[in-house]
Amino acid sequence: MYEDTKAFLHGEGYERYEISNYAKPGYECRHNCSYWERTDYRGFGIGAASLLGEVRYKNSTDLKEYLKGHFTYESVEPLNHRDALEETMFLGLRLTRGVSCVDFAEQYGRTVEEVYGEVIARNVADGLLTVTERKENQKKDRLLALTKRGLDLSNYVMAQFLF
């Protein structure tokens, strides 16, 4: 069914843009992509989550208090440097375009190879990751992405990017 679904959707003009979603080009879910790209977002309502800067917030799930107008956080989690690195990799690899090596270096001051060189080399050798060159708006970049096989084994690959 999995392979049939991919073939059917592709035949109808839908492309896989992340592990579990397909869309026609230009109609990818901005909401989901913002999670995978670690863009700031604010959640409103009971139990909603937010990411602002390097801090995750989760609104209270206490309905009685919420209905009284008491809007509090159930948790506030400042992310450290290590958390941010890990999230950049395991969330960014959900997208079929992958993780921008240039953006990674700009954000963290180190290349992705300096941080994850052994993991990348091993998974490229195993046919689970690929590094491709891209030029966009006169900017050269390399994208680290899961291969077709890597998409099928994504949990295995992503777990290796956790320290």
C-alpha cells in the first residue's frame, strides 16, 4: 500500500515534500514546514505549543482554569545549544529537500561536517543520506537529505544525530 500510495499520488501531480506528506508544488503545508525548519511560532489555546527564539512553551491543559481566563504555561523549556543542533538535524531531515549546510554553518558557527562528520559519512556510505549541490539566488549551498531508502529508515537515521 505504501508504494502504491506514492505511485498514485505522483501520478496525480503530488510530490512528497516531507516524510509523511505530499502536495502539489507550491501547496506544501506552511504550518508543518515551519516546525521542521524551526521557525518561531506561537500557539494559542488550551495545550498549544510555541517556539520563540530558543524557548519552547506549552500552554496549560487545565480546561477549568482556561475557561476562567487563566492562561498559564504548563512548561517552559529553554533549549540549549545541543538541543538546537539535534532539532535542526532530526526535524530538518523530515523535509525531502533536507538541511542546508550553509544555513547550519551560519546559525551555529560550525559546519555540519565538523559536528556530525562521522554520522554523515556512515549514512552516505550506507545509502541513507545524500549531499547535493544547489545554487539559489547566486548562493551556493549543499543539502543533506535522506535518500529514498533513508526516508523508509528515517527513525534509524535521525536517532544517530542525537548526542
